[in-house]
Amino acid sequence: MMLLASSAIVAYVLLLAPLTIALSVWDGVIGSDQRMALHRYASKAGLEHKSFSRPLDQSNNNGNNIIERTLDAILTEIESKDNNIHGKQQYVEYWTRQEWRHIEAHSDVDEALAKMHDQNPSLLVDDELESKFSATYSNTHGFRFPSNGHVLYLQVGSEVKGPTCVFPSRSSGGDLLQSNEHHEKACATEGDNHQDSGDIKLVTVPAVSGRLLRFDGQDLHAVPRPHDLWMLPFVKGGAEYKPEEVWGRSVILFNVWPGEEDPPLNVSLDSNEGGEGEAHTNELCNAFSEWNEVNVVQNTQIEVPDTQESNQSVKVWLLGNERRRGYPMRTANLLSPAHGGRESLRKALSEKSLVTELLLRQQ
């Protein structure tokens, strides 16, 4: 397949293969009517984080709103294929966003617990936290992470190039810059050995209406805006957010926490607020058998152009304070893929549907 670069023609082989990392993407998870109902409710619900206990009794509303009932139905469908997690008690933390905003690279954590640690580090002992939260606390990073993170895409504007960018098995900006030996030790400590080289895996997941992304709860992730922000020296002007059909990016973000531990601290739990006036559809989500699993596309360069772009830097912006970033600076400076350079990264970030895996490099 031939791709036209800015100054040269670059040839790539596109390899379709199942993802070999703890990340899954499905299309066709919810129908258009349900997406519209969820978007309407989410637009009124605000940005506040909320949580609920599951599994729910779907035969009895019990005051759960349309988002909670839908997320429970989606997780039930996923669990129907995995006896190890089917029917287990869980907490689901969720929030919504309707705009395509630049979200710096971060891992989701127990935010209130992290704030307590920052304010009174002497009161929180790592060993005690690891003992209390054995399934979710990372002594290596000093944070409590959810079991899995998810993005449910409801509506996507026609001009939106806002992929969710996931760095599998990396939990902080510092992880992106550690030597491979150091990172392998950290992974072994956490029982995670699926990062097997010094390259930095990056998976770009374009926003597609009705799509669901599920990834390991410790994984670093981001949403760049502009889509090629990591390769720009600076950005001119302000971002546009309206009209919604052009610039909107309506998503429900949700994390799953194990039921045998406490839910995330200071997040409203089981408020049973219901949803007066909301229009429930008959089917909260499609059956798992109707979901379309999306394979990863791996770009491998087979011809290096003579005029290959000399600047190969990729500057990943990081969220949070220095402890959260795991690194003193606000950006992690990496190199673009050896196969395809910056052009392959630009293409992946601008894709409308294809899920792409690339290998960034440490400088």
C-alpha cells in the first residue's frame, strides 16, 4: 500500500493481527437510539465523577440512571465470555465529556487518595496501602489504579481527529523514559511482563460512534488536540468546540474497581438519582455476539525515502504534578518510529477508524 508523504512517497505493509496487549476495541456496542439517549443525559449530568455498585438487577431499575444501567449491561456482556470475572462484585466510576479537548498523558488513579498522599505523605505508608489495596495499589508508582479503564464513544463530529492514545504497560511519564532494564524490573514487581523491548508501544484508537475501548487500568493514555500536537513547535489560536456536529466528541469514561476493596475515595457512590424524563430504549447495549472486535494495524516501513524528515522528535505532554508524572518536566521527549518516522505517527493520529500500533523510541 502506497502512502503519499509531504515530500516523498513512503510504502508500508499493513498487518492485521489481534492485539497482543491488554487492550480491546469493539465497534457496534450500542445502537444509535441508545447513543442519542446517553448523549442527552450526559450533556445534562456534568463532569462530576460518580460511581455505582454492580452487578445490577436489570429487572428492577432501583433508581440507577441510564448511564449506570448501560455500563452495567456492557460489562455483563464482556463478563459473559470470562468465567473468572462473571458476576463478581465491582465498583464502576464514571464521568462524561462532550468536547474534543487536549487531555495530557496520564493514568487514572484514586484521585482523592493521591491528593491526601501529596498533602500528608508521612500519614500514608506504602506498605500499609499495599496491604489494604493489594489488588490496586502499586508500590512502584505510589498510586492506586483501577482494574480496567474504558472509553465509550457516543457522538463524534465530522472534523474531529481525537484518538485516544494508549501506552500499554507504562503508567507515568517517567516510565516512558526509563531504561528498559529499569522498566522490566518494575513490570516484574507488578507481575506484568508484556513489555518485552526498549521500544515504547503506542496504540492510537480513533473516536468512532458506538465504539468501546477497554485497557489496563494502569496504562498511560492521552487525547492530543490538535491531533499532531506532539510534533508541533507551538499552537496558534484557540480550539473550536461548536457546532457539536462538527467539533463534538461525546464520550463516557469509566473505570472498574474490584468489589473486595473500597471504592475510590470521596466519589459519590450509589446515589440512585434515577433520571426523570430520560428516554430508555428497550436494549441498553447489543449482545456481545453482535460486537465487532477491531484488530490492530501495524505499520511497517519497507522503503526509506531519500528525503526522510530529519526532525524525529515527539514531545508527549504529561498531566499532573511531578509525583504523578514520575518525571520533573512537563513533557516526555521521545523519537518517532524507526519505521515510517513522523509521517507514520501523523497518519495514525489522523485515522478515522483504524486502530494502529506504533513503536516510539527513547532518545
